[in-house]
Amino acid sequence: MRIALCALLMSLASAAYAVDGFNLPGSDYSNFNADSALVCRQTCAGDSRCKAYSWVKPGYQGSSGRCWLKTRVPPLVKDSCCDSGSAQNILATQLRPENNTNRPGRDINHFDLSSYQACQDSCAHEASCTAWSWVRPGPGGRIGQCWLKSAAPNPVADACCVSGVKLRPRSVRID
């Protein structure tokens, strides 16, 4: 049993899949408050510089969760604080809309749309779009607004919006 557990942990460490209860310490280039591991993981997916991420659970580095984006994939370290993973293991089909989340800034276009699904589709079909935020309709019957983004801005908890990112190819060293 112990040998099987060790083998499992070794395979997880080498594959660097998202693993709850493990940290990837070091190689940080950005950090921000994040309500969930999903939002952290998706921010990494939308940033071509990101090779890995660690989401620190609420209570460890303050009252909210904290996302740390990495320039490389450090070795996994057992630590109940975190949920960590490698960008290479994030598939486009795994990306989900982020309810009650805004990604303010980096706007390239905005227009009226009636649903977040239509906004997500607009981003998918726009080559320069990396992320999107759909602002819910306001009082008086105003239609919702879709904001397309040139990069994946850091997420902000906000009941006004549904947001998401588009998987970006990883940057590769050429030297």
C-alpha cells in the first residue's frame, strides 16, 4: 500500500497535474486574490507566460484565496495550503465561465449581447481576444454588454459579470 502511494505521488510530481494538497513554491511572476482554484487555473491558461500555478486556500495568506503564476514548473511539495498544477495539462475544453467574476481592463472591443455564451463565442472567433467579460443587463431592460480583452486581466469578484479566458499557447524559448 505504501509503495503504491509513493508511486502515485511520484507520477503526479512528474506530470504536474492539478493536485490538491500540493504547492509549487518559487518562480512566481504574478499574484492576486482569487476566489477559487478554477479562476487561478484559468488565468494561467489565458497567459502564454504561465507555465504553472499555485492557488493558496483562504486563511493561509489572508481571508481570501491567492493565486501565484509561475514562469516554470517547480517540483511539487506536499502542503495542505494549496492546489497547484502545470499549464501544459490545461485543455481548452476544461475552461469554464466564471460566474460573479469581472476581468477589468485590457479591452479591445465591446458591444451589446444578450448572453454570456454569445460573448464567449465572440471571443472564440476573434484572433486577438484572450479573455472576455459579459456585464449582466441593468435596470430598465438594458441589454447585456460583452467586453473582449487582449490579455487575461486578473479576476475580481463582482456580481455584475460572467467572465472567461481562452487558452493561449505557451511561450517557448528559442535560444
